Amino acid sequence: MEKNLEYYMGLPYRVEVVKDNEEGGYALRCPELPGCVTCAATVEEGLAMIEDAKRCWLTAALEDGLHIPEPVKLEEYSGQFKLRIPRSLHRQLAQRSSEEGISMNQYCLYLLSKGAQQ
């Protein structure tokens, strides 16, 4: 298979989401693609914008003939796990994700990512 833009766009690059406590909003980046970063007012907006940033980063790298790293392979992990939580916490997470305009899965991913960086 030819490694063109669509090939790289189809790869599962990680996206890190960090809340900007000083200026508000969120910063998102693809750690395997150095400098591939965007900022947005909401996580949902940022997830759309990081795809555009990734496309621009990959396009420039292909045009300049630069090495493009592929995502770290995580075959041992499915990316899913089951978690039992109290109903009250479930309600809080559902309400907060609704306020942010994103799915509860995306909101929980943001919270887990934020906690994992500390």
C-alpha cells in the first residue's frame, strides 16, 4: 500500500486533551506528530480541529519528504474496559458532558487524560 495522505490519516494517532486553566478552552495535540497542536473553546470543537491540524501536518511532511512516524502499536490493549461507578457519579458525568456538548465517553476520556498527566 502506498503511504500517502489518506494512509496516514487512517492511522490511529493518539490525541491528548489539556484544559487551559489560564486562558480557558482546551489544547489538543498528537504526540507522535511533533508540533501538531490546536486550541479550541470546547473539547468537541478541538477534536474536529485536531483532524484538520493533523491533515495539514501530514501534507507538509509529505511535500517536504520528511519522515512521518506511525502511531505506537498497542495491540495488547483494546481501548475498552468496563467500569462500575455509583449512580450519582454516572448522573454527574452525564450532566457535565451534556453541558459541554460532547458524549459522556469523550468527557470521561478528557478527565482520564487530564488525570494521567499529573
